[in-house]
Amino acid sequence: MITLVNSDKQLDNVITMLESLEPTKKMGSQILRIAALTTLAEMKPRITNEGKASDGGNIGSYSTTPIYVSKDQTPKSFGRPLGKEFKGKRRSKFASGKHQGQDHKSRYFEGGYKQFKTAIGRNILGTVNLSLTGQMMNSLALFPTSKGWGLGWQNVEFSDRAQMFERKYGKPIFSLSPRERKAVIKEIKRLVHNAFSR
């Protein structure tokens, strides 16, 4: 599991305040859990629907380097297997020299991953949104941490993939955005106020 709710000084101060709640720490934990769920509800759409990184900018752009994609690697059909064009004509010839009808399962995309995502209807934004099958983002969930609660994955493959995306695009994606940070602090303060005004 990787903890993704990065704290800052202001958030740490709020968490410290929650840890001092009396009569038990149970109330503080419940408040942090609700606040983390609020963050999760805002983070997923930011990444998958808006294609935004934690800094508010686009996550990145899809590669246009030509590729072959196997039909086993896509959640949606992209048509029959096809190889490269030769002498201006599209033929079902593949890099191996074999032709269609010889058990091929891949299709050549001259425009790279960007063209592939467009072909299967997953490039509506025109920028990276980290959504192909939806498995990784659907598995992003709430977990207890040493500071209360955090967001992450139990599946190591998804956790590694998330870190790989941040390295690939050179920016934090799964950290709190300024908007999310403000929202979680506001929610914590609201919940604390409600808890003590009963």
C-alpha cells in the first residue's frame, strides 16, 4: 500500500488538533476518515474526468510514437488486426512479415498511443487521464495510516503503476491538489465544529 494524502504544515496542525480531542481519539479518527473520503470523491474525477495533475495542470500528452496494440490489452474493440502501410496501401502485413489470417491479434497505430486511445473512444480530453480499463482508479481506496487515514492501493501492481505514472510525467498526480487541500481542511473544521456544538 502507498499513502498518497501528502500532508503539509497547515494540514499537520489540524491533524495534531484532532489527536488531542477528548474524551477519546475515536472522534478524531472518525473525522479524518470522513475528510479522507471527501478527498477521494474529489481526486478521482480530477484525474479521470479532467486529466489534471496535483498542480492543476494537465497530467501530460499521449505518445505519438507508432505502436502495435494487442486486442487483449484493450477494454474495447479497435477493429480487425492490421499491420503497417506499405507503399501507401494499408495491408494486413505485420512486422514479422506475416499476413492477416495467421492468428494475429494486434493492430498497428501510426499515431501511437494517442491514436489508439482515440480509436477506442478514450481520448475525449485530448490529454492523459489515466483511464483505460478503470481498474486502477476504481481500486484507489481509503486505508488507515499512522496519521489517521490515507488513500492508496492494496494491489502492489496498481501502486507501482501510480508511481510509474508520476515518474513518467514528472509531476505529482495522486497528491492533494490545492483545491483538495482546502476542501479537506474546511471539512475537518466543519466536522470538529459540529462535534463540539452538539
